[in-house]
Amino acid sequence: MGEDPGAKRAPVTDNGDPEQIRGEIETTRQELGDTVAALSAKADVKAQAKRKIEDTKATVADKKDEVLSKAQEAAPQSAVTTASRAAEQARQNPLPFAAAGAFAFGFLAGWASKG
């Protein structure tokens, strides 16, 4: 790939030895097969797209873990305590949180239907 096509060719013999000619033919077939496989891989857009998607997913997952780790390190203990208290309050008295959730859902549904 990216090389001069004639750079790896086996030398052609003039002696006419059938075994040597068969060997040269087999070498040429292998080289041709490798070339066809390389061209097929380059032309397979679907496989290239899948590889790119998998690479991007892995990169995003790594970044997500990194950001979460940094956020946990940076979050003060009081914020964690406040979040825990809010969650406990929501469990004890869910009506205000349900009302706020319903309002937010209605707002977003109305906004989405306009667009």
C-alpha cells in the first residue's frame, strides 16, 4: 500500500525451468491477492465507518470517565450532602417534585410541538 507496484516483483527468469516459473506465478498470485485485499479494505466504506464509530465511542467513554472522576474530585462534600438531602426529601414528600416534573414535561412538550 502506497508503494511502487513493481517494487516487490520477483525477477523473471529466462531459463524456462517449469518449477521456477510456477513459483514465480504463485508469488505473483499472492502479491495480487494482497493488493486486491488492500484495495477492498480501502473501498469498504461501511467497515471504515463502523471502525470510526467504535473508535469514537471508546474515546467518548474514556472522556466521560475522566470528566466524572474530575467532577467527583472537585465536588465539595457539602454538595454531595445537599444532593443526598434533596433526594431524601423527594422520597418523603414526592408531590412538589412530581408537580415540578409535570410542569417541566409540559413546558418541553409544548416547546417541541411548536418547532
